[in-house]
Amino acid sequence: RRLSRVPQVQVTTEFGQEVPETPELTDDAIAVSAGLMSSTNTVNLNEAVDSKIALSAMIAEQRAKLNANKDAFMEWQAGQREKGSAVRLHRQGLKAERYKRSYS
């Protein structure tokens, strides 16, 4: 891929010398000159495979944590439900006793 450039214009210095044309730069050449990319286009396959393995391990760990958090929440929620029903039954029992005392 080439960068778009302004059409070539003859440039001369103040002494009448022509300035040599600069070669068109590609994105890769610019990246190499900026130090963002190595001058050799080699891909280390082992590094790529290792990074994919590390990424999949991290995702598996996050899924395991998410499942553990869901399970813990479900247990807590069930406990809250049990507490609520126990309190409700206790209140109903007290009301029943008051009703029996008042009408017996």
C-alpha cells in the first residue's frame, strides 16, 4: 500500500541545483524508520502460539471465576429465601396464637 503524494514538482535550490526526487515511501518503510517495526518481516510462530495459549488460559480462568461467582450468588440468594420464609412462618405463627387467645 502506498501513501498518496502530491504530483512530482521540479524543485531547485536557491543556487539553481535540482533537488533529487525522494522515493515513495510505503507504510512499512515509515514504520521501520519510526522504530515501530523491525526491518525484517519475520514472524515468530512460537511467540504467536504462546500468546494464543496464554490468552485462552486467561479466558478460561475468567469463565471459571464468573461461574464461581454465579454459584456463590445463587447459594446466597437461596439462603435469603430460606430466611425470609422462616421469618414469615414465625410471624404467621404469632398471629395465629394471638387470634386463638383473643377468640377462645
